[in-house]
Amino acid sequence: MVNVASKFANQRHISAIRDGFIELIPLTIIASFWVLMNNILLNPDTGFLRFIPNIGIFSEIGNSVYNATLGILAILIAFTTGSRLANSYDQDRIVGGYTGVVSFVTLLPATVMVTSVDGEIFEAGAILTQGLTSATGMFLAIIASLLGVTILCKLITIEKLKIVMPESVPSTIAKSFNVLIPIFLTTFILALIEFIILLIFKSDIPDLITQFFQAPLVGSIQSLPGILLYVFLSNLLWAFGLHGTSILGSIGEPILLTSIQQNIDALKAGIELPNIVTKPFIDAFGWMGGGGNLICLVIAILIISKREDYRALTKVGLIPSLFNISEPMMFGLPVVFNPLLAIPLILVPSISISVAYLATNIGLIEKTSVMIPWTTPPILSSFLATGGDWKAVVLQILLIVIGTLIYMPFVQLTNKIKI
């Protein structure tokens, strides 16, 4: 596994993605801090400071920071990935960076459907919504940046495509003209790809990506195979740098929220709760520490990792992970595009959900009947979601231990290779 992971990690394009994520560590940590502040302290309904009149207005500070960091994460990763990839080809990093961004935006839809404050839906052109530019759009951003910058770097080496300027022209201007034709051809190729896809599929690329992952989930989440598919796909998307819960949320969230409401209504009526799979069930047993049950990875690293970079980043990411905010770990280590950590990232939540589902089904723990905030820390989350069932707490602790043990050998492997 170390040999395979080493070759994978040292591959030019994978290395560019990894290093691109690492360059954004300060932004992901800052954004995660404000997500924590807004949800734990400033939330007017559930925050610790909710007793202060109009406390929710201060969350706008955090929202502004979030919008400027994680809200445009896809654009930022397109730039840093393109920059790193161009550097690996011994080309100008700035040119690679802005080509990555241009490549990404070229493949985005020219128009989007927007809902006004009055609830009216209309088509708007030449705008970038956060659904396209945040973590949800990172997969397309990465692929577009890699494709565009690779094409650019290949074209730059063709001497006939260079515009030779007189020696009297400043070097900065001469360099700009050298890449003029390669950038023109690169953007033309990508725009042509977007045009052909739109012509054939009558849909834009982001919608096709979303539909591909969402389609298998419709109507199946309440069953064990269905929820396992949901969890598997969510964490598979995370492994490739996509915010899985956001991408699949339009399918999963309405079903999961309806399920918990049905359980709440049944509890009030004094009848048997109908649903095992609800939103707090997933939050408590599937997203402990965020996607991939990353609280287990945090514990495994603190116990067994000998890598100073991993330990240092984990100490920073510990507090956000306790409140199920996984971005510092996901994009900081990084976990995404990490072939060693991708296996437990997908495996651990699937095992946890399976065990919790079966334990609930046979009556070992109570069904979830309380809607809890998604930032509720592990252990407390299972206790509250099940209406105070101590057996659910024991199960959650056991699942954290099992998840940590599964992560440990993979963390040990990372000690032997720089990924």
C-alpha cells in the first residue's frame, strides 16, 4: 500500500491538488472558526448567547468571512491547483493559477435559476452562486483546472504558437504575448466541451454531476441498503474533495427531516416511532466529527501518529471536529485525495451506521425523537437525539473506539510516506 500510495502521491496532478489544498489551510481554519461561532454562540435559536437580544445580527460578521473563504473555495482551489500544476511543468505559477480559474468558470453554466425574496423563480445570467463556487463545486473546479492548465502547458512548449516580441519590449509584456495563443486555444477547447455537453445532454456539467450521484438515492434512504448508499456516496465525494452532504442534501435532507418530524409527532401521540433513519440519527452516528467520522481520525493521529505536521494540524482541528466541523482536517492534512485515508474515510461511517441501524432495529437503543443541531458534539448528540437513552451513548462511544482502531493502521502507514 505504501508503494502504491507513494506513486499516487507523487503523480504530478495529484500532487498539485494536495499542495493546492495545503496552501488554503489558513482560510479553512478561519472559516471553520466562524462556522463554530455562528452555530454554537450566535445562533438566535440554539446558541449559548441566545438570551442576548438580537444576538443573531452579529452572525453577519461570520457570514461575511465564510462567504469570502469557504463560500468561494472552488475558485480558490482552481487557482492554487493550477498554480502548483504549472510550476511542476516549469511554467509561470501566476499564469497557471488564473488559467485554472478561467478554465473552471468556462465550464460553469451561463445562466442559473434564482429565487427572489418574494419566492419568484427566474433565470439570471452571468452570475456565480455559492452553490457553484463553494465546496460543492470543488470537483468541477479541480478537474477543470487540471485539464485547462495541462493543455496550456503542452501548448506553451510549441514554439510556433509563441508571439516573438522585439528585445526592446519589457520581459513581462513579452511573456504575456508568449502565452496569448496557448491560452486562447485552451479556453476555446473548454468552451467547446461545455457547448457540446449542453447540446447533447440539455444540461450543464454541475447538474449532470449532481444528478449522477443523486439518482440512485431517490426513495431508498429509509432502508439499510439505501442509507448505506447515501453514506457511502457522501464520503466518496469527500474523498475527491467534494462536500458530499451538500451535494446529496437536496435528496437526503427533505426525507431525513420528514422522518424526524414523524417520530416527534408519534412520540407526542404516545405511539411507536415509525422511523430509524432520521437527520439526528445520521448526525449522531454517521457524521461524528464531520464527514468520515473524523473524530476517530483525530483521536488516532493524537495517539499513534509520529508526523509533526499531522499532529500540529490535528491540534488545531480538534475543537472544530468536536462540533462536527471537518474542513480543517479534510483540507488541512489533507484527507481529500489521500489514498491511504480515503479507505477508512469511507469505511468507518458505513460500519457505524450499520451497527447503529441494527442496534435500533432490534431495540438495543431508542429511536431518535429529538431534533438536535448538527454541531452537537459526539456522545452528547446520541443522548439528546434519543431522548436521553444512556445505551445510545454507550453505543456511540463504542463506535468511536471501533472507528479509531480502523483509522489507526492507515495513520501508521502515513508515518512512512509524505502525503
